[in-house]
Amino acid sequence: MAKLVFGLNQSLDGYVDHTAFAPDPVLFRHFIDDVRGLAGSVYGRRMYEVMRYWDEDHSEWDEAERDYAAAWRSQPKWVVSRSLKSVGPNATLVEGEVEAAIRGLKAQLDGVIEVSGPELAGSLTNLGLVDEYQLYLHPVVLGGGKPFFAGPRPPLRLVASDRIGEDVIRLTYVPA
């Protein structure tokens, strides 16, 4: 049975914004290795549209960016959306009963399935489907934006903390 993990970069004050800060080379390599090891990823529409950047090669990319793109392209993706009519390569559109679809993925796959997007992760948390939260804390204060947690959460228990790269701490929590 697969484990559903919600993990994102966030500011010290709890906001996610991929344009406000970027991973250093060590953290980026961590993300490449992470993506390579996934059973797949579940995306909400907005996060999937951001990640589609990796579908096409860009001439200015360095080796690490090409490695990340290759890893991302090779993994299966499920996109939860009521508005999209189609999705890109190696992706499946989830339009109907989201709870049943995610429970089915968890039952049929082994390893880790990542969920991306605070709103989708919040909905899946409310259904009792998220098994682990990984907060990658960056030393940045944004003062506002989209929060990592889209609403109240049941109590969590810290199970690990890791320094990755120069400035980032990953905090790993599970439902208490």
C-alpha cells in the first residue's frame, strides 16, 4: 500500500510561493532524487499547470534541470480537476469521485505518492488520506500569500527533522 505525502517549500511564516525562493543546488538534487523514487504524483489543476514547465526542454537548462525534467516526465501523474479537459504526457485526469480514485491508487501502488497543492492536500486531509506532511522551511518571510495548510488540521506529531543544503530544514509530521 502506498503512502500519500504532502510536501512543499514554504516560508518561515507558512506560505508557499515558487516564485519567492528557490532551492540551492543541494536541495534541488534532493528533489531530483525524491521525484525519481516516487510511485507517482497527484496534482490539483493550478500546481499541475505550474509543473508543466518541465514537459518541454529549455536550451538554458543546466544538467540538474535536465535531470529533474527527465525524472518528472517519467513518473505517473494524476490531475484532479473539474475544468481541464485533457492533460499532458504520462498523466491521467481525475474528474469523478476523488476519494475513491486516491484510495484506489494507495491500494494498488507501493511506495510514496506525493500530493502537490495546498488546497488539494487540504481536501485529501479532510478525507483522512494524507499520511505524512513534509515542510521544507526556507529562511524567508513573505508576509502573506497562499498558506501551506489551507485550513485547520488535526493534531500532528513530529517524526523527523533534517537539514538539507545550506538553509533549509525539512520537518516531517504524521497525523497524531
